Amino acid sequence: MTRFFHSIGRRPLLAAAALATLLCASAATAADLKVIRLAAPEQGSQGKSFAGAGPVSLVYAQKALEAEFAKDGVQVEWKFFKGAGPAINEALATGQLDVVFLGDLAGVIGRASGLKTRLVAAAGRGSNSYLATALGSNIKSFKDLKGKRVAVLRGTAYQLSFNRLLEDEGLTEKDVRFTNLDWPTSKAAVVSKDIDATFGGSDLQLLKIAGTADIPVSTRNKGPIYGINGGVIATDDFAKQHPEALTRLVKVIVQQARNASDDSKRDALFARFNEISGLPVALFASDFEGTSIKERYSPLLDDGFVSHYTDVIDGAKKVGIIRQTFDAKSWADPTFVNRAVKELQLESFWALTNAAGLIAKR
């Protein structure tokens, strides 16, 4: 009996010793962090790197992460990929990156293909997509794309939106002369009329502004399922080995999202985006028309955001973009963003959304 109670008494000591060992190992691992390797799709113009009209681009332009980690001697490396999601997923697969900023479908493709990652925060919500058509093509709707030469960059979030809009008209990719082109090439091709149309992001509005293409269709106001969400995605290894660093990184993004969420100052925000991207103010003003910047910049992994990824997974499987599905709720890890929001005392700043993507009651 004495031996039994002696054994019971030792258990807390053993647990404490194990915890101390774990904390020491975690501290040692944190001390070992020398560089954080980040990546985003290249969306800039005029030689300026730009990750899209969201908080991440503000973080990059202001060197906010560099300032955050300078005191620790940790280097921050940014890479912008013209090959967008497919190229970033390849770099993740070969261990070249730690944290990336991707549109929903690209992140889903990576996870479905076996990349060990976690969705740790929202980087933007409800971005619009646009159909740019060659002048004189007489394309007015997606129904008119049947038999036409259309470019979309496979593996990016735009591919699924494109498929959904085709489906609305009773069409599939097989009904169009589909070609896989990167964004700069597809824009040049539609202007030269080597293709009839291309589908992609808000930068396609540049062609309309220049008078070199038409924009007959966009996903603006078509509902959450057609919008594109962006995610902050960390590798499993980085999240496990450097949880404190990841929390600090997410915290910097959350702070920038908070600073940019004043709808009364959207003109100043768009002017800043113009400065750091080389893209015109009119492009951002048009893309954000009728929407709340505060809602679009919510970093929360709430029901609406995560459910959107479930829709993306199901939609991508349905049209054959991915073969294997997975549970979006299990992939999402809100630990880091929740802690960041709490430390910044922003628990009540952003409204939660429900599974339908609508503002939910707290």
C-alpha cells in the first residue's frame, strides 16, 4: 500500500518534469529560429511585388514582420510567385517555405495532395473574379463561352469560380476550348485576340480601363459561394516547432487588418495600394464597391470562413480538380489567431459569421 501511494505521489512530479523538458525543448527550438520563409502569388505591376488588396500586402510594404522579429535576429524572407498557387504548393512540397498566403482552392489542392499544413487565419474574404473578353467577341455571358478559346490558370482559386459559373449555364470545361495560361500571358493573349476570353482577378479591369478588352461578367454580389477567400497557411512543422513565432506573425497581420478596417478611410487605403502595387486606384475602388472593408478583412476562422472551405473542397472534388477530400474543420487551427486577437483586445471588433457566411449573433 505504501508503494502504491508513493507511486501516486510521484506522478505530479513526473508530469512536471515532462512539462519542464517540453518547455525547455520549445525554448531551444524558438532560439534556433533564424529565418521565416513566406510566399504569396505575385499580383503587382510595374515591377512592384503585391499580394493582393489585403492586410498581407500592407504587412509586406511596411516591413512590419521584419520589425517584429528584428530584435530576435530572425530574418524574414518574402517570395512572390508568378506561377501563383501551383508554384507555391510545389515549393511547400520541397520544404522551401514556412508560411504562405493563398486563395482558397490553391490551399485546398495542396492539403488534398498530402501537404502537411494548417489554416491558421483568414487573409481576406469575398474577393471577386472577372471575365475579360476580346474586343468584338460578342461574349455577354458565360453561356456565350461555348466553343470559345478561354484561358484560366489551373490550380488557382479562379478555376473553381469559373467552373461554377459554367455550371450555372449548363456547361463544363469540356464545352470550351480551355487553355492553362499564367496571368500576364492570358491578359496579353486576350488583347491580341489569340484567345476569346480569360478569367481571373481584379487586375483584369486594367484591360477595360485601357479600352483593350471588355468585362461582361464578374462575381460581385453573386453570393459567398462565388467569392474567393484567402488564407494564412503554415506548415505543420513550423506550427509545432515555433508556435510563439507563428502567433506573433499572425498578430502582426491582425493588427494591419484592424488598422485598415475603417470604411471611412477607404480612399486613403486604395491610394496606399496604388503606391505599393503600381495598380490604379480605380481598380480597387471598383472591386470593393458595395462591400465592407471591415468584413472582408476579418482574420477570424469562424464558421462562415471554414464552411466556405468545405464548399471549396466539395466543389473541387465534384469537378475533378482534387481526388481526395478532407475535413476543413480539422485543417483549420484557430489557436494562433484567437490568441492574437485576445492579446490585441479585439475580441469584439469583428463580427462572427455563420455557416452561410452571414453575420451571426454573438
